[in-house]
Amino acid sequence: MDTVQTDTGHGAAFLDSSAQLRCHRGLLERIAGPALPQDASLALVRDIAQNL
């Protein structure tokens, strides 16, 4: 990851400093850790949609 783009009500911001990138890498790792694998995630979404 060389650049992070964030979108706000005032437009896009591009973050590219080492500290900013390190912070966003850490966030992505924390999010990805507990995430379901792709096939399990798809099955969960399908199950929820069928039960609506």
C-alpha cells in the first residue's frame, strides 16, 4: 500500500506518509483477522437474504 484515499464530505484526501500508511495497514489487519473466508461470507449473506 503506497497511498490511502479517504472520501469525506469535503472531497478526497490522499494519505501517503509512513505513519499514516502504518496506521491504515494496522487497521486493515485488525479488520481482516476476524473476517469470514469469502465462501463462508457469501453463504452467510445468502442465508440472511433468504430469511428476510
